[in-house]
Amino acid sequence: MSNTNPTARQTNEHSLHGKVALVAGASRNLGRQIALELAAAGADVLLHFHSASSAADAEAAVRELRGLGVRAEALQGDLSEVGQIERLFAEGKAAFGRIDIAVNAVGKVLKKPLIETSEAEFDAMFAVNSRAAFFFIREAGRQLEDGGKIISIATSLLAAFTGGYSVYAGAKAPLEHFTRAAAKEFAARGISVNAVAPGPLDTPFFHGQENAASTAYLSAASMNGKLGDIRDIAPIVRFLAGEGWWINGQTLFANGGFTAR
């Protein structure tokens, strides 16, 4: 029997042509690679960056995106402030007329013993990894076109039993509950909501917290004895944004066998 649900059909089976993607935290590292992956599939891209310190990276990314033949614009905002999340979506829709895909790759990491973690550090981690994530999903649910896709970047530490990352993993954990609830609430509009949970990735985001010994240990836990590559994660996001629409309310652990549950 053929599937006659109109929200299930893509413009082209493996293409994002005609779609507009908003990628938060996309000036560098995984967010930037995701933006490039979506653009390579034909999507126009609204690229979010946090502050003036990353403006040059954001503009360089926009030039690279445009080189792929798509429209691209950079938008700045501190997503720990709800008003700026709302402004980000409003400016994005004003620029390109619509938003079909919303990806939140914003994250803040801290590796520190629990008993040494300050109240200020706790609040900062939850402001970025939990509060901003919730209101990003909320605003995406308000602003996306029917049949849209919402994808958040979580962490494979959600399935790990380890020390040092209590407040980081704890601040990311609510993402799963936000994702499941939104998937149910937005389902009538054909909007799918998922989280991708990478393992250790070979980026400055990871290396800023680790040393040679811990890096070697974590590398050995993967299927090839290496840290993950952002180029292995971005295609998963593109899949969820396209033909993977039937996956909904899930956390996909993409970590080369680092951990599972």
C-alpha cells in the first residue's frame, strides 16, 4: 500500500531543494558542518552565531555556503535569552520567507568534579544546554512550516556512567524529554522532532576539556580506535531533515560504539 500522507512526501526523495534551514551555533565545528551538509542537499541556510567574537567565522561560513549555490545569511544572537531566540526566527522568516528545518547545535561544556562546580557554572550550563534548547524547540514549533523538522544536538554522555561531566550531561538530559513531548504535540502538523547524541568528537569543543591520557582512553572505546569526525554526524542530521522524517521523538546515539543503552 502506498503512503498517501502528504506530510510524508519530500520535494525530491533525497533533496532539500526549496527548503530553508536555520542552524544555531553554526559558525564553526559540528554546527558549521551541518550547515554545509544541508546546503549540499539544496537547502538555503540561515546560519546563527553567538557573538562578535565568532562573526568572522560566521561570514566565512556564509561565503562557503553560497559557493554551493544556495542562499545563506548569518544571524547573531545570545540564545540564553528567550527574546533573542524569538528574534532569530523572526529575522530568518523575514529574510527567506519560511523556515522548514531548525537545528540547534549550540552547546556549552564543562568537565569538573561535582563538588567543585560553582552555582554560577551550574546556572551558565543550564542556561545554554537546557533553557535555550527548550525555547528553541518551542519557537521552532511556532514558526516552522507544516512538515518541518526540529533536530537538537545532545551528547552520548546521556548513556555513560562517568565522572567529571555531571553538570554538562545533566544540563543536556532534559533535551530528551523536550524532544519527546514536542514530537507528540507537533505531530498533527507533520513536524518531526529528534535529538542526535554524538560521542567524543575531534573538535576544540572536546579537546578543551581533555588531556592526552583521557583522549587516548575515549578514542579506544570507538569501533576504529579514533575520536568521532563531524563529517560522520552531519549526514545523520541531513537524513532526519529529509527522507528520515518517519523517525520521531528519538535520541540517536551516533558514537561508533562508544556507549549505548
